Amino acid sequence: MSRRTRLIVVPAILLAGVTASVYALAELHPAQDEAASAPSAAPVAGDAARGETLFAENCASCHGEGGAGGGVGPTLAGSGVAREDAQATIENGSGIMPADLVSGQDLSDVLAYLKTITR
């Protein structure tokens, strides 16, 4: 092999090898296995008092004050809706209700408040 050919072929082979290695590592994604095997985190405890304020700001216009109804959304007070169902509806939306009106700690707080009014 001539010197000129080696100057082209060797770097091309190295580039292909590095590219293949990077691709393989990206596909394996070792950190992903750790996250998948970690136990799921328990639901974050919410602050019902703060959730009441958030509910008044974000939800009462449709579900009524205290979830008592009177808007376009269903009555929540006394409905017995399960936390999981309420969380899924808040996260994914339903009907005219948009998804993710509250999220993160705000979601936990609203869910804690809902627990107090849906019994």
C-alpha cells in the first residue's frame, strides 16, 4: 500500500471505528439501566393548604369553588375520585381540560387538597 493510500485509509478506518463505538455506547446507554432498576419514588407528599390556593387559581373557574361544581368541569367535592385518576387527568388532560395545568410540587399539593374535598 502506498504512503498516500495509507494517509487516506487509516484515518477513514479510525473514524469508522470511533463512530461505531460511539453509536454502540449510545444504544447501550448504561445510565438508563440504573434508572430502570431503581425503585420508583414514592409520591411526593403535598401541602393541602397550598394546594387549596393553587386549586382556586387554576381549577375553580371550571370545577367551582372548593370543587363544588358550577363550571364546565365536573363537581369534585364528594366525588370519591381516586388520587391516581385525578393525577392522570391533570397530567394528560380530559375533554376541554388542558394537560399539565399544574405539575411537580404544585401537582402534589393540588392532589393533597383534592383528597380533602373528594371524600
